[in-house]
Amino acid sequence: MFNRDTYEERRKNLKRLVGDKFIIIPGNSESPMSYQDNCYNFIQDSTFNYYFGLNSPDLVGVIDGKNNKEYIFGTEFTIDDIVWMGQQKTFKDRALEVGIENFLEKEELAKIIKEINKNDIIFTNQYRLENIIFLSELLGINYNEINTSFSKELVEAIVSMRNIKSSEEIAEMEKATNVTREMHLEAMRVAKEGMKEYEVVAALEAIAKRYNATTSFHTICTVHGQTLHNHYHGNVLENGDLLLLDCGARLDNGYCGDMTTVFPVSGKFTDIQKDFYSILIKMFEKAEEITKPGITNKEVHLEVCKVLAKEMKDRGLLKGEVEDIVKAGAHALFFPHGLGHMIGMDVHDMENFGEKTVGYTKDIERSTEFGLKSLRLGRKLEEGFVITIEPGIYFIPELISKWKENNMHLDFINYEEVEKYIGFGGMRYEGDFLLTENGNRRLGEKMPKYFNEIEECRK
């Protein structure tokens, strides 16, 4: 939690952006895992957390711009709660810590709503069914219409604020990135031939727990890196395998880290692995070089794709002119996802509002082309953004087979050469970057990047 001035200033700025409206921001509830009292780990809604800062379930924040009042609604602890949980600071006192003088029981909100002009009531789209039902019953709107009748103006205002990270936020993201770094280094230290992937996962996720953190998303730890989001952890590590690790830490205040590394189980890259890894790092460094305010992330992505296309052409897997290869999208056989995404209090920051809303603007439309359509962030970059850079190289047998059968990009792809690498797997490398005035800065302490640095960590 930040100091109360931070939250007060955020709410003040939101009121300035949307005018004299009655803004409702529901927090999250606990979600039962197998029965009502056995719940998943509680994760607060990031927008509620951003403006109201309380990390407890079943709260609702309200900003009444017209009457210049702010509220948190919930249910105060009873003696029954205290018997099970111990003495708790009251919500009234906790609300004061974030600058809210009005904490009321949740049912009071319905009474206040009756006095408000319905045209002044605004809220965002919702991703939790319980909040959809709550707003439906509160406002008398059919639950099927909640996510069509939300305020786009409010969403755009929130996105514009949360996109630009303050110095306080950057400090927290540095912490999250450093915990993430330690998770990766621990995996490099412990991974050995004969281990199961889940044993490596157990070791690295213990690092997050050491810092009172959780994971920012389901850990990807796999010897089958060609499967982009592989959450299976049951494979045995064998010499010759590359282990792809994509994981991150989420601090207890919500700020996230997200990194990907790939390293050889044996401790040494083979010549082929080293060769493709060198291409991967060239792609990464091209993005590092040109990422700055004023350029679109779509432009950065395409320049990175040209690096890949040139290198694959040099090795005989692609043919033709590099510009033509990328324009046609033939390179996406090896790189079918986008370069990166926003990161903050969500690992894909504010994706609950929709990738298009966060990652694109009216001037930059999302492509429908294979590969490019998976670019989550295409918009013009601005100072204060925090983004990931994550190029990849993959040999996906099913994709190669399908494209060959459909005679796709025969002018650019040498399938005979490509098929020699079926079984290679996949690799990617990812870091978190702050956009500075004239360029960018990678967050966190130095991370091993080159193959010799990776091998050194494996000793």
C-alpha cells in the first residue's frame, strides 16, 4: 500500500478526466475452489487496488464527483469473524488510511443510488460473474447488458492513467522484477538431468514465497518450448533438452514481473542450440536498440521480424527478399506471437479492459494476419510505459505440416530445410523495460543474456 496522498491524487485525477460522474469500482470476491469456504488465493481487482488500495474481498469503491464524496462499501468484521481470524483493524480505519472518510455497509449503496441520476452512474466492463450480477441487481440492468452498457470514457481514462507508471510504481516493479530474476536463477541452479519439470517449478516458486509474493501467472517450465503456453510440468529433464522457463513474481501489492529464459539441461548449448539462441538474442537486442517514445510497438515488432527473416534466410530456411518475407508474414512460421505487452498490476496490464483498448489506439488498428494478430501491444510508445520485450523462435511440427500441405508461402519457405529441425522445440527470451525520455531501461539487476552467461549460471 502507498501513502494516502497517492490514492487521493489518483481519484482526483480520475474525477478530472471523466467529470462529475458517480463512478462505481467493484473489488473482487473470494472464489471457491471446491466448496464455499475453500477458496483460491485471493487476488484483488487491480483497478480497485489502484484507486482504493485495500486488499480485502467484497469491497466496492465509489467516487461521487458531483457531490465531491468518496466511499468504500463493505461489511465490517463481527465477533464471529474475530473468533476465526483474530482481532482485525476495522474497515473504517483502513479506509481512512487511503483517504476515504466514508466507509458504509454494502447495503447502503443501494439507498444512495436511488438519489443519483442514472445518467451520471458509470462503471467499467467486468470479468467476474459475481460483479456482473452485483451491478445488474444494483442498477436494474439485465446482466447480459452490463458489458455492453459500461462507460468507455471511464475505461479510457483509467487506461491513460495506469499506462504511465509513477516513480513509486516503478520502484515496486523493480522489486517484482528482481524476485522474478531470482526465480529464474534458482531454476538454472537446480535443474538437473532426471528431474521432473515440476521439481524445478517447486524450487523457483519457493523463491516467490520467500518474498511474500505469488506467481504473476501460471508458470511455464517445459522441455517442449514449441508449445507457447505449456502448463504441463510432468516431463523428465534429459541431456540435450532445452528448458524454457516463463514465469514471474507478483508482490503482495499487486505489481508483477515477467521474464523468460531458456537453458540447456546438460549445462552446455549444442552448436545448433547456440546458433539459434544467437539469433534470438539478436532479435532481442534489435528491440532494445529501437524501443523508445514515439515509435509504435508494431514497428519495433516488424523490425525484429526482419532480423529473424534475414538470419533464417542466411541459413537456407527462408528465401527471397527480407522485406517481402516479412510483408507476406512467412517469418511467422517461426515467430507466431507478438513481441510484448504492457505490464504493471496485471502481468498483461489491464487486459480485463480488452487488449485492443490497452494495446491499440484509433490510429493503430490490430492486424488479422497470422502472427501479427497476436501482437498484444501495437500502439505508439510513451515515456513512463513499462512493457515486456519477448522475441521467440519455434519449430512447431503441426504448424509446419499444415503450412506445407496448404502450399503456404512457397516463394519464401524452404520446407525441405525447415523439416530438418522438427524436434528442435522452441525458445524465447523476455525482459521488462521502462520507457525513458529518449529510450528505455531494463528493470531489475543484470540478468544473464548471452549463451556463455547462461552456461556460467548452470555450473
